[in-house]
Amino acid sequence: MEQKELYRIEGMKCGGCSGTVQTALLQSDGVSEAEVSHEKGIAEVTHSLTDEEIAQIVEKAGYHVAGKGR
């Protein structure tokens, strides 16, 4: 079952950073939508994965999930 959740992402400094995270998420099975903002430090993700799997995707892209919500 898909869910839409907000994750706080640490380490993003520019549009390239948010693009890297967004691309990594969208290329992952189980993610249908991802909007990432380096200005707000968040990723809004529609997915059917666990929080741990989302964190692993973000960490492989070089960033860190600091938690959920705003």
C-alpha cells in the first residue's frame, strides 16, 4: 500500500543536491512520486517502502534522513 510521507534530509546545499536525491528516489522500485527541496530540507515521497529502505536510498545518494515530518 502506498503512502505519502515527508522526510527531513540533511546535507543538501543546492538544486543539484535535491536533484540527486529526487533522481535516486524516483529510480527506486516502490517509489511512485518524489518532490525534494534543498531550501526546506525535505523530501515528500509517495512510496510502498519502509522508512529504513527510504533512508538507505537517500544515504546511497550521499545524504542523511534526519527524521519524518516538518
